[in-house]
Amino acid sequence: MIELHCHTTCSDGTLTPTELVEAAIKAGVSALAITDHDTLSGWNEAIAAAASHQLEIVPGVELSTVHNGRSLHILGFYPNADQLRNPLSERLEGRKRRARQIIAKLAALGYPITLPELGEGMAPGRPHLARALVKAGYCQSTREAFDCLLGDDQPACVDYEKFSITEGVSLLLECGAVPVWAHPYLFRGGEVEEVLKELVDAGVMGIEAYHPGHTPKEVRHLEALCHQYGLLMTGGSDYHGPSPEGQPPTTSKLNMMNLPLSLLEPIKQAAYSLRS
């Protein structure tokens, strides 16, 4: 079984790359993609942790773009790290600026917090700030923090710095990565069919059809769209690790999608073609 969408403490996950590898092995995963937000920092540790086990690490990233004023995520599989690292460092600086702006808004609203300490190459995001709000006693849960303060259209939210889907897909392609639209039905900035046309025009090569946030009907529709446009199909649990102590348990679990290893081979072939 494969997991093609997972996060570590290098972005907004709660498990280190080593801990994620150990959890994936226990869950029976054969191939695990490390797809942290806008950073490649978790790769090396995950690869080292998996070296003595029969677990294949798929190097990846989840790139944050903006479309119709909403965040749209694009997964990139098998990028050339040397080519992608510098552009991603610019994206990380943008994430830091956004986090500081959100913190300033929270302070003005009467909820002063400090940005959690993160290691080099780690991407701060709203989940980090939600945890800080819970730790400070302002909210009972991270869900409450999003619902009342940090979520889209909530008073402390700050838009991502502009980075279009065309720019995002082009960057991934230039770096040899296979670009895939992540969890289409979680996007709130337009109809899936219309947005997909724009992404296909931009050069996207696949759709994350299998995701816990998709209903069976939506999965079938995404499968049909993949056939219609000749796109790759991927999937994963979007696993962020177990919830912090005292928080409601996460509904996402490793290997919950039961996706076959056969989905990975076409992605590998596509990545090889991009580099040929």
C-alpha cells in the first residue's frame, strides 16, 4: 500500500520524519511520500530512517499557490532538490511574513502569542499558530482557533502572498517534478471542473482523487475527469500525525485509503519523462 500525501514537523505535522517512517512501517505502508508544505527539509531524515527497512521514500512537496483569492495546493513528486530549494526558500520567507502579520492581527484582537520556534527550513503555518492559541489558553482546540480566528474570512486571517497556479505548476515542471492538484474538493475558490481546465492548461499532470475529504461520489467524478484529460491519479491520507495531547483525535490515519502500489509506477514514469 502507498501513502502519497504526508506531513512531518518540518511543516505542520506532529511527527518527525523518523517517527513518521516508523509509523508508516507499522501501518503496512510500502511507499511513503514526504510532502511537507513548501519545504524539502524532511527528505534526508526520512530516507535515512527507511534505509534499513522495506519502505520506499517518495520525495515530494506540497506547494502553496493562490487562485481566485483562495489557497490551492499542488503536490510535486520527484523534484530536483537542487533546482527547487532556492525558489522554495523564497516561499518560506513569504510564509514567515504571513505568520508575523497574523500574529500582529491576533495581538490587536487581544490574543497575543509568539511564533513557535521552528528549525531551519521549516514552514510556519496557521496550524502552528492555532496550537499556540490553545497553549496560551485562548481556545479549547485548534479547530476552535480556526473557526473563530484563523480560518478563511476570520478576523486574524491573512491571505497568502500571490503565487498563481500557473507559476506553481511551471516551477514544479522546471524542477522535474510531477505536478498534481491536491484534494480538489477542499478548494473553496471555484468549481472543480472549471479550475481543473485552468490547471490542465498550466500543465498539471494529475489529480489527487483519493483523499479522506472526498466523498465516494466525488472520487468517482475525479476518476472520470482523470480519464477525460489523461491525467494521473494519486491519493493519500494527508496525514499530519496524531493530535497534540489534550486535543481531539485526528480522523486521518496512515494507510486508511488502502491504495495499491500500482498507482506509483505511472508517476515514476512521468517523472522520468520530464527529466529525459
